[in-house]
Amino acid sequence: MSDKRTQYLLDASRMPRHWYNIAADLPRALPPVLHPGTLQPIGPADLAPLFPMALIEQEVSTEREIPIPEPVREVFKLWRPSPLFRAHRLEQALGTPARIYYKYEGVSPAGSHKPNTAVPQAWYNAQAGVKKLTTETGAGQWGSSLAFAGALFGIDVTVFQVRVSYDQKPYRRALMETYGARCIASPSMETQAGRAALALRPDHPGSLGLAISEAVEIAATHEDTKYALGSVLNHVLLHQTIIGQEAMLQLEMAGDDPDVIVGCTGGGSNFAGIAFPFIGQQLRGGKRRRIVAVEPAACPSLTRGRYAYDYGDSAKMTPLTKMHTLGSGFTPPSFHAGGLRYHGMAPLVSHLKELDLLEATAYHQVACFEAGVMFARAEGIVPAPEANHAVKGAIVEALRCKAEGRSEVILFNLCGHGHFDMSAYSAYFAGKLTDQSYDESELALALAGLPSVAA
């Protein structure tokens, strides 16, 4: 076996020209999205204050292929197609007969998969004449990606960053500001939702649900401003499917076909990006594969959450979607994978789990950092804390193959690098990084507060 890392690169001319929409192949349609006031199914007009019509149409589309606009593809050429690597040295370190491949999204300008949707969202908003966008971010990958995209298309971007990540990751904030965005710690005094949270808890660490409330409030109360979301919604997951489509072509180049696909899950976007094209292929009669979603044990929406209608934000301003949720009032512990600290899972990912098309598992952060360090020492790339969860999941699968003597093919999405997260690695090496658990009574209270929706 070679000790070199094998790279599979596609020529830009082979970059996918369409996004893949898994809604076209679902055996059972998604439950409807409900209006937060009436609890009745919403229509396009209900979403118009937040999104341009082109994105609303993508959100509800059941067309299998959605064309990627040429101006968006031109921007994508700055970093796409992204590389696929065969992890020979990791395989050797594990002593596994499995063949491990990873799709590396850390080559984007913002260092993660998030520009795959930030660029089209900014472009569609610019086409609609929008000049201002507001959003939330956890670890900062999404906020920096939208800031980058806003700079490309002349849009002012305001980012509400979850307070604990705002404090932990100052260089992500600096990156957003470099691209021209304004970054505000959430909860803040700039919105009613933020002020209410601080009144109840002055040291509130923030959450993605609360940061969403602040961003949505600004968009909903300012006619010149729209809202952009980095995960969860159908059109966001749609944009990420360029990852899996490229991986299919690259694995053909390698002469391999995955048996197991692994992705980390917070809101579901990078996981959907790598997995949905393969699941869709299976739904159309193709090979059946194991699809493994890996989430943080401290915020386990798929493994501990309830499949129910819930709000996407803490202030209960957003429409209700049916998803695996810990309750919109749930505040996760302050672990380092800030991009995974969300109370709910994307409705499409949740729906696929209910259809038994994927399985979910959860790990604590110390074990994930241990896996990330092993990966870095073998492959040379330092993963983001979020991506460490996928690395951990892939290593578990590779060791299973070793124990069973199976030479399966494992594919995972390395969704971003950890260059802005070195303080977390320093804490790990100093023995100061600890596993954190949520409060069971707080979870029970949050689940008890789920909205009552008729079947």
C-alpha cells in the first residue's frame, strides 16, 4: 500500500451544472411547513419578507435538477471542483483493510463548505435588488462565507454570532470584518429577542436558535433587508449537493464505489451535500449504502430529539417545520463545535431518518478531537471541530472493518479546516478540553414546550 495521499481532481469543465433536489425522489413527501401564527400550511407570500422569490421557488420545488446559474459557477471556479483524497496514511495508521476517501471542502476562500450556498444566495438576492442581508452564525464558517459572498455582489451583511463562539473564535470575526460584514455577539441589545434573553440571563452563552431570532427580527422589521440561512432549509441543502455529485465523478476516476458515507450533522447542510446524491441514486434503484450521520453528544437532535413540529428559532418567529428537535428553548452546552450547536435537524434529513434511509450516532468532543489529531498527523490537514465528528465516525467504521475483516469503501466529508480553531486544540493538548453534557431537566422542559400541532 502506498504511503502517499492520492488526490482525485476534476477539470472545471466537469463541475456539475445542476443541483440535485432529493424531493423529486422521496417515496413520501415532506410534511408541510406551518405558519407560526395560524399553524396552517404556508405559501410563497409568507416567506417573501425573508427571501427572494427565486429561493422560495427552490425551497418548494420537486424538480430533480435545478440549474446552477452561470455567474455562480464562475465564482465556484475559485475553488471548485474541490479535491477528493484517498487517505492511505490514515488507513495504515488504523491497520484497516477499508479504503477511506474524503472530500475536502476546506479549500474554499472561507475554509469550509458554506460558500457553496452563500454564493448562490447572495447572487439571487442581488438579482432581486436586495442590498442588505442579515444572518446568524455559530463557529463562524457560515458568517464568513456570507460576508465573502456579500462582498462579491455588493450586499451589506450583518452577522449575529453566537456569544460563546464570538468569544472563542476572534479570528473568524476578523475574517468576517475583512470581507466587510458587521459581526455582533448574540444575544445582543440590538433586538427585542436579544434583550429578552439577556434580561433572563445576563451571561447567556447564546445559541443558533437565538441568533436566528435576532437575524430574522431585523429582516422582518426592515423592508430593505432580507435574511439568509446557512443550513436546515431545503434550498440550502440543495446547493450543497454539488459536493456529492463531484464525489461521484471522482470515485469513478478512482475505480471505487462507497459502501459507507459519513458526515457530521448540526443543521444538516454538509451532510446533505455529500449524502443526498448517493441516497437519490439508491431511491432510483441504485446501490444501497449505509449513510451515517454523526452529531455531538452534547446536542443530539437526531439521537435524542423528538420528531415533531417546532420553531426554527428561540423567539418562535419562524415557520414550524417537522424535524428532529430538542426544543427551540433548548440551549446546548458551550462545546467547541459551534456549527453543530443547533436544537433541530433539517426537515429533509429528519424525514430521511424516519424513512430508515440513514442512521445516526453521537460522540463527545474529546473523542472527536482525539480522532482529528490522529487524522492531522496522518494526512496533514487539521480539521475543524465540526469536521472532527465526521473523522471520528469514519475511524469507527474503519475499525469495524478491521475487526470484521471487511475491505469496505468509506467516504466522508471533511467539511472545513481548523485553522481558526487552534485555541480548541491548545485546550485539548493542555487537558482543559472536557466533555460537556446537557441538562436532562432542561431538555425535558424544552421538549415539553413543543407546540401543539394537530396530526
